[in-house]
Amino acid sequence: MRGIQKVSWAMGLSALVASGAWASEAPIKPKVVLISMFAPEAQHWIERLELKREIRVPGLAAEYPVIRCNDREVCLLTTGMGQTNAAASTLALSPKFDLRKSYFLIAGIAGISPQHGTIGTAAWAHYLVEFGTQWEIDSRDAPEGWPTGYLGINTKGPNEKPPLDYKTEVFELNPKLQAKAFALSRNVALSESKESAAWRLKYPKAPANQPPVVTRCDTLAGNTWFSGTRLSERAEVWTRLLTDNKGTYCTTQQEDNSTYEALLRASREGLLDIQRLAVVRAGSDFDRPAPGASEVDNLLKYADQGGFVPALENLYRAGNPLVQDILGNWSAWEKGVPET
């Protein structure tokens, strides 16, 4: 049995079914699988959805070795932070689970652009864009006229779309599921802290200086936690390039393209349906300072913005309506995303 436990979930489900190795134990069939990256993101879900059952899965992050579930068929995976942890933990999901009809919700905090939100804003993504897969030279060595030292791999300049040879540079989520998730949560009241409510007033324009709301815009992944006006402007350009001007950058995080690719590989094997994945990110800090403020302080003193606690709360407030609608109307959701 030890060898069977080490089989990855992407390969192991069909093999174990064929061999009858776990015929005596029915697999868990979650209606919803929540995906968080670290303990604070998971905590509200664990407490409020009473995710008390723990299923140990070999291959998960050492810090988060169990999948937590409740009796309403909701489970939660905490991957660990960063691209490597996200991919490895997602691929470690076990044949103890039958995920063919499960819906997946990635819910995590992020940096946020003042062009499209504020601290605490919860944003449902349509496109997942990878920021780290670029060529880079020191911006001080860039040719005259280049606004950045970043450029697409195998391109001639920063404004040229690359050939997407890695196949992970950009992913499009199911727009029907995004629209449904947004419709269910758009009127939810979101939280602020005293610090975040004061901090947003440093910005001269809406939506940055307004209270947080639920919105729709796209998310950018990369292991390098970037900050500042110039890099954020590059994120905007990069998102437009990779989505053929269809995408709108607004949140920045590390993991989502990695998690998506792991799920996609399983989907290709018929082990789950990638069209049942939704992503919501809540802004815990601005990606760039207010006009005239310090670029360095925006990074080094990001916690002063006061967004960590409200962003965690708002992930639950924005994401839970989707979870509850799936659970409460499973006959409508079981065969696919119902009409909005």
C-alpha cells in the first residue's frame, strides 16, 4: 500500500480503479474544493464551514499535510506559498478523491492596482497571466526608448507579444463561471480596517480612494513580489500583450498559473473539469504608491496599509456565495455552470 500512496493523483486514479486496490473504500466526492495558499487564507473557511475532517495526503506541503472537509462535501487544500508549492501540492491530490464533478475555487490575497480597486477589493479573474516568464536586462542597460528592462522571450522589444512557447504564460478561465460568481457576490458588503480606510484616502482618484467592492479584472502571477509604479505599469502592458488587449491587470500574486497548469493536466486525463475553476483575489496592499509617496516604502512598509485582515475576511465574503449556491442548488450545478 505504501507504493500506492505515492502514486500522484494525475496518474493514480485510473490505475487504482483498474486494479481494484481501493474498491473497499469509496472515494470522497467534494462538490467544492477550496484552494488557499497559507494558513491565514484558510482559517475563515475552516472555522465557518466547519471543515473538521482531516484526510492526510502524501505529497502535500509539510506545513499543510491534510485536506480538510466537512459533511456538506466541501474540502480545502492549502498548497503552501509560491509557484513550486502550488504546483506540487495540487498534483499531490489523492485518488482518495473523485473530482470529476467538483468545482474549484482559488481564494487568496494579492497586491492590487489603484486603477481598478482598493485595499480589500475582491476581484474575480477571467485571465491568469504569468509575469515571470520574460527576458530581463537591468533597466539601466536598456536601449534608449525602452520603458523597462523586461521583454517577452524571443522578442525584439518590450511591446512585442512573445510566441508563448512555454504554454503556461496565459490561461483563460470559464467566463460563464466568472459571470455567475460575480453575480452572486457583487452586492456583498466588504470589510475595511481603520488603517486601510485611512490609507486609501492618500490616492486622488476612484476606485482607489473608495470603499472596497467586488469586481472583475485579471490577475498576474510571478514568484518575484514586485512593487512600484514602473513595474506595475509593465504588468499592465504585459497583460494586454498576452491577452490581445482583452485582459485588464488588477491583482498580483504568485501561484495561480502554477495551480491552473496542475489542474489542467488532470483535466486532460478526465480526472476533473478545468472549466469548473474560479479564481478570486482580494487586495491586501497597493501595487504602487500614491502620487508623490515613496516607491521603496510601498514595498518595505506594505503592512502599514492595513489591508491584510480585511482582505482575508473579504475572500470569504466574496467567495462564499458561490460555494453556498453550488451546495444549495446542486441539481442545477452538477452538469455544469447554470445560467446567470
